[in-house]
Amino acid sequence: MSWWGKVVGGTFGFMLGGPLGALLGASLGNYFDAGLDSAGGEFLSRGQTERVQTAFFTATFSIMGYIAKSDGHVSRSEIELAERVMQQMRLSPRQSQVAVDLFNEGKQDGFPFLQVLAQFRQEAARRKTLLQMFLEIVIATAFADGQLDAAERDLLQTIASQLGFTPGQLDQLLGRISGQAQFAQTESSEKQLQAAYKLLGVGENASDAELKKAYRRQMNQHHPDKLVAKGLPDEMMDLATRKAQEIKAAYELIRANRSRTT
């Protein structure tokens, strides 16, 4: 049974505890009030897949809300990004409402930002690729309005540091996420090619061997089955699949261009 099935099935003992448990509990309160049996329940220890999936879902949507509010105003583009993530996850109406509630919790004054990040890192139990997927979603939220101001940049640095990423690693992710957005949106073949290099995190002068190495590394990091095995909620499979498809498309575009020009 998935993490969501356990939660809505009344396995209240499965809840996380700590700030993540408090956030999810508040968002799920109405369902338990409506008559779900929350007595007893199974306890899963830290690091077990379903517990990690619950932590990922809870941290993702609440931190998205926190990021969106960080500049003092939640833009329509930031809300639309959260809605797109929900759509890509194919959430049920009940799951979508919980995601919205978590997003709104993140916007509230006094949101325990650092505590949430600390617990999520602990719950993820050194799953670096899973933490990176989370950070990529957070970065995309900051970029949603088309710009990244100094306050948002500082906040992303804090998040990256709390999750164990260096400033250099954050810079690489910022470049790749920016390239991903440009690759998907631009209609100019020249600009799309430039965006493809940014998406893969290599320069245009990279050798074919360096290009292939960067491609394989990113495909390994974003392989949907591997991410789900590490604790990515099943509902996010489509999101991970889309990322992998864009990485493959960028690589194939560069390869095709190089074949034409040699």
C-alpha cells in the first residue's frame, strides 16, 4: 500500500511526528474528523520508503508555499506552478486539497522553515538524488515568476546548505533549471540549442565524451524508477519522467547539431 493509502486508511501511527508530522496532521485533520479510524496504526522507522514518501510530499508543498511568499507576494505564476506539479502528479481531489493546505501552511507567519528542512534531510536518510529532486522543484518555484531576486537567491542558498549541497552545486542546478525552462519555452532553434547545453550543465565547447558523461549522469539522477525506489512518491513518476525526457531531448538536439556541422 502506498504512503497515501496508509494515511487516509487511518494508519495514524504512521505519521511522522516533528514539524513535518504537525504540518501533515493539520492538513489531514478534516479527514480524520470525518470519521477515519486513527487509533493504533503501524509505525515505520526513519528511512523506510513510505515514510520517506510522506516526508517528501509534505516538505515539497509546504516549502513551495514558503518560497512563493518569501518576496512578500505570491504571484499567479507561482500558484500556477504549484497547480502544474499537482496536475503532473495526477493527485486525487483529496490529495490535491492536502497539497493546497500544505502550500498555504508554508505561507503562514512563523512557518518552521529550518526545522522542516532539517527533519526532511533526516527522513531522506542520505538519499542524495531524492534531495536534489526536491531542490530542483524548489528552484523552479523561485524561477516561476521569470526572475530570481537577491532575497530568493539567498533563501535558495540556505535551503541548499541545509540539505548538504555546496554553493557550487547550487550554481550548477540554477543554471540547469534555467536551461530547462528556456529549452521548453523557446521557439528559436539557436536559443534552444544554447538552452540544451545549459540543461545538461556543459559548455558548447565540451567534447563528445564530456557531453555523453554529463547526459548519463543526469539520466541516472533523474531516472523515475530509481527515484521512486529511493522515496519519491509514486504520484511524482510523471514529473520525473518528463525531466528525463527533456534531458534526452536536449542531448539528442546537441548530437544532431554536431552531426550536421562536422
